[in-house]
Amino acid sequence: MIVCKFGGSSLADAEQIKKSCAIILDDCERKIMVVSAPGVRKNVLPDIKMTDLLIALVHERESGYDGTKERKALAERIQGIAYGLTLPSCVANDLIDKLDTASAGIDAQDSSSKECVLAMGELISAHLVAAYFNIIGVDACVLDPRDAGLVLSYRSGITEILPETYDNLAHLALTQSIIVFPGFFGRTPNGDTITFSRGGSDITGAILAASTKARLYENWTDRDSVLAVNPELVEHALPLREMSYREMRELAYIGFSIIHPEALEPVIRTGIPIHIRNTNDPLATGTHIVAERTHIDGVLTGIAAADHFCTINLRRVLINQEIGILSRILSIFSELGINVHHVPTGIDSVSVVVKEDHFPLERELVLRHRLNSELGFDQVTVVRQLSIVMLVGEGMRDTVGVMSRATTAMAKEQISIEMVLLDYFEISMLFMMRHYEKQRAVLALYREFFENAHHLDASVPDHVTI
């Protein structure tokens, strides 16, 4: 079996839905189709994703307004897709009625009531897709994740998959008809609707692939492949034909947005490969994400970058001899709800790297007070507006001089590096710098490890297997 997940761009309008359905019908192994909410339409400028319209509707209703504008836009979007698919008008009308019922039940004190409305984007998408299959004579049905037994819970602000989910969904491997499965949400053990974070349909697809022991998990997007660098940072970045789970996880952590960073866990456990493909060009090679690389032709696989980090730097002579001091420092961060990303240490110093959005100024004042009063730190320096640039590649493990090449490339551009962190398993290298240095750093590193290598090794065609 092949489980296919289609993103919002692949389902943005009637024509995109037709393309997606044709892809499903092109291979008899494709039996489960996970759908996102309709995304931005290319021929409508400006446009807005259906999920964003639903979020706006929830905010309006919570604020005491009726959300007429948002409801109208949603109804027009549903009717437009249904008309483009030549579906009976009753299909659109029924979906609009379901949306009205869900939005009428919004209670500011009940998070599940809001989650029900947010889940409507995927539900609407699924019903429109299934109705189109049926009208062209294909046996297909919608399976609501809540009814199917996709059971989730919240822990420390993160949506977790409960173990019984995999048993509940295992029987879907025997399906003969096409199942259209809405992504992004499930239910709690108590039956309340619960959603993943944005982009969570990727996770739904991975859960279904793992549950059914699928041969392959296809993730259909609007791109031919994963690129070595975000195209917003480097134009015409080289495509990647293959990468490992480990590489994708590292890159996703620092901003590779082509697949949700949490989506890999279910398929990693079961060893199911992922194939990133383009709905608009299904013949394109795409990118394979696998447990182990079959071959490695280059030092790096990708370069990722992200903004809005900061460091909290503590200094005290002989701090390295204080048994348990790191535990006590991090306990304060935990109690204040500050997620810690990295903790480099020195003989007389400890630095803690966090995201700025987890560390507003008012929380900084409380942290400073507690570090001083409880642990005696009177030298606390906070550096904000930092960026992280990360080099990732399985090829780094067997290559000498990667650090030298990277730092030399950035030194030529007069880029000051604030901090360097190395992965023990030698597949990633992280540099912190002032945010205004990020763009030049990425360009310098890309030239060093991709463009220069490409020119030097003409034997690798187009240097696409990195």
C-alpha cells in the first residue's frame, strides 16, 4: 500500500483536486488519501488559506461578532470548488450547514469547540474530494479521524499520538476502496476534537503509513523536490534526490518547511520511506527520505537558517566544579516555561540558547531575579536578535576540514560568529551570529560547499544527489 498526503496547494481549487485524484487513480497501490484544507490559489491574488479563514472566524466569534465576512468567504470557496468539480449543489450546501453548526457552537471557555471549527477545513476538503471520486464512478469514502480512532493528547503544549491509535487504524490496510482521510486532527480519549500544529496533515499521513505498514508514504506538494537551501535565501538552489531521516530532522528543526518536523517519528519507527513529489509535475523525480542513504556524493546535504534566537550567558569562576549547577539552572528555565535549545559550557561559563518568542522581556526580568537570588549569579548577559545557520550532511562524518572550510568562507565575508555547536554524531554543525549576518553567511557557505564542489566534480550529473 502507498499512503498519499496532499497539501493545501494540491487541493486549492477544483483543477488541483482533479490533478490530485488523477494521481491516486494512476497507481492501484494508492488507497489512502490524506487531505489538507484548501490552500492559496495561484490564480487569485491576494488569496488566503481556508484554515486562516477559519482561524479568523473563530476570533470573530470569540470577540462577540458574527463573523459574517469570514463565513461568506468560506461559503463562496466551498461553492466555487464544488461548481468546478460539477458536484450537485446539495454537496456544497451540506458542507456550509456543517460549518455553520460548528461555528455556532464556539465557546471561548471550551477549546474543543474551537478545534472543531479549525478541523472543518480538512473535513470540507475530504468531502469534496470523495464526492468528486464518486461522481466519476470511483468508490471512495470519507473516514473521520475521530471515528477511526486517531487518539491524541496534549502534554507540555505538544500534541502526542497515543499508542492505541496504531491498532485502531491497522485494519485500513485491507481496504479495497479509496479512503479519503482528513489530516490535522483527531480526538482525545474523552472524545474532544484536538488538532496538531499547522502543517499537521503531514503527521496524519505518517501515522496512517505506520499503522497500515505501508510500502511508501508519498507527500505531494507544489515543489519538484527538497532544495539544498531555502530558495528565499539562495535562488536556484540545487535539488536533493535523497536524504536520510536524520538529515531531514536536523534541517526541519532550523526551518526546512517542506514537511512537518514531527511527521518523521511514526515512519522512522517502522522504516517506511517518504517520497516528496510535485502534484503539478508528477513525473518529476522528487526527493526520497530514507532510513539509510544508498550513496553519498557530497559533504553536505543542506543548509538551513532561522532567526529569533537569543542567549542567556552566565559567568562565575570555577562554575565547572559545582556539582549539579547545570541541573539547578535548567530547573529555573523549566519552571518559567522557557524551552531550552542548546547549552554550551566553558570552564567559568554557561550559555543557554532559547527562542526569543519564549523569552519576552518580562520573563527575562523574572529569570534574572531567580538566577541571582537562588543561585547567586550576578553576571547575566542576554544577547538577542541572533540567527542560527546549520550545515547538515551524512558526508560530514567521513570528511576532514569541514569546520575549517565553513569558518574560512564566512571569514572572507567578514562575518563574526558568536557561537559554534557540533553534533556528536557528526552530521550537523551549527553557527550562531547576529541576524543581519545570516543572509551573507548562507550565501558564502552555499558557494563553498555546493557551487565550488559542483564545478570541481563534473562527473556528478547536475550535482543533484547530495
